[in-house]
Amino acid sequence: MSSHLEVSGTGRASAVPDVVRLQVGVRVDGDDVSSALADAGSRAAGLAQAARDHGVGAADLRTTDTGVHPRHDREGTTVVGYTAYQNLSVTVRDASLVGGLVDAFAGVAGNALTIDHIGLDVADPEPLLARAREAAFADARRKAEQYAALAGRELGKVRDLCDVVQGGPQPRMAMMAMRAADTSVELGEHTVTATVVVRWDWK
């Protein structure tokens, strides 16, 4: 019989998300590059101001992308105008503010508003990961003790322990209902998973 027993364990921990991350922006058409860029810049500045008015701090507001490209006719040969865009990353630390903020964005940018993503997160994931690791080790020990009993043996000391790296937190995303004047976000839960491989000596 082998001189050791190796088993894996998996643990999970969940918490209500306390951060909402939005990717928003504006996309506008203009007759020339200058007017398109000016319009996009003005509307994006309005988005940033709306975010600040709703309590978003400077560290949680960032321009992620901006640019302009020509628009062509149906034949693709003649330039008929230009489309400019500017995108912002907005982190909201009070989920109750998201609905009003999105509605404010719509009021500022109108039909030029784009919302590419609304995601839920936990600001400090370390306590959640620690709980998941504890649960993973406990799961591995339960399995090892069962196998030891089935084999008529007793567990000795832990010889090796390996943390299996996961692909990252796996949030159970909330359902988000977006309506013209009533945007709501249901938080749901954010769940992280940890997996560990433990090798015990036989006692």
C-alpha cells in the first residue's frame, strides 16, 4: 500500500456584492472630425459630472477609450461624415445609487449613450477567498478521514499541500432590468471557489 494518501478538496464562499462597475460611453456622428470629437467630448464630460454628482470619487472614474473614424456611403467609397466615441469606467460603491446614475447618464447623453457592461464585484475579496480556502481544506480532510477509515488506517501529518489556482472569482450575476426611467440592479451573490490538493502520511 502507498505510504501516503492524496485527496483534493473544494470550498466556496459567498457574499453580497458591494461594488458595481459600469462601462459607459457616448457615440455621436458629425459632419467633420472636429465637430464629432467636440460633441463626444462634451457629452462624455456630462457623464463624468453626473457620476461625480452621484458620489463617484475621482479614483473610481476613468476614461478608457476615445477615438473617431469616418463613415462611408453604401458603396464604401465616399466619406459622408465621422463618428466619434468616448468611453468611461465608473465604479459605484453604493449599489442603491446605480439606478439614478444610469437614468442621469441617459438624461445627459440622450440617444448617444452606450452601456457596454454593468458588473457586480466585492471590493475586498481576500476575506471571501480565505473562507473558501478553509472550506476547501476541511473538505479534503473529510475525504481523507473517510478513505482512512475505509482502509482501516489512521492519518498522520500533512506531507504536501498544493493550492490549485482557479480562473478567478465566479460571481453569480444579478438580473438587471433597465427601463427608461427606472433602472434597477438586483445584487444576488458573489461566489468564489478554492481547490486544494493535500497529501497525508499514514500514521
